[in-house]
Amino acid sequence: MVRIKTIDFPDAAAGLSIGAMDINHYALEAMVRERLTRAREEARRLDRVALARPRRRFRARLGLQLIALGGWLRRDPLLAPAGRP
């Protein structure tokens, strides 16, 4: 299974208005590295939470059985509604 997660930085509204200032690439890389690390940790945590949830195979199996039962009842001539062959 492949999951694609988007990363939303809520503090982006504060923004970094650099304008005419020099860019300190080392500081910028450090900030990006920190944010990516936090985002990856959050993604790992959410994956662990998703794996801890119980599987829902029973519901799918029950649904398929109910669909099959409905088809069987529809084909039964004794249970067919009046006016339908």
C-alpha cells in the first residue's frame, strides 16, 4: 500500500519575508531539516495509529454474504413478488 501524505505548516502564515536581506543558507537548511524531521515523526506516529486499528475484514465479508443472500432470495420462485416471473 502506498500512502502520500501532504505536510501542512500552520505557522506558514507568520511567513519569512526575506526581501533584500542576505539568505543564510546554513540556517535555512537547519530550519527545513527540523521541520521535515517533525513532519516525518508525525507521519510515522499516524502510521502506527492506523496499524493499531482493528482490520475491517469482517464487515466486508458480511456485506458480500448479504449481497449473495439477496441474489439467492431474488431467484427463488416462491419468494418472488406477485406479478414478477
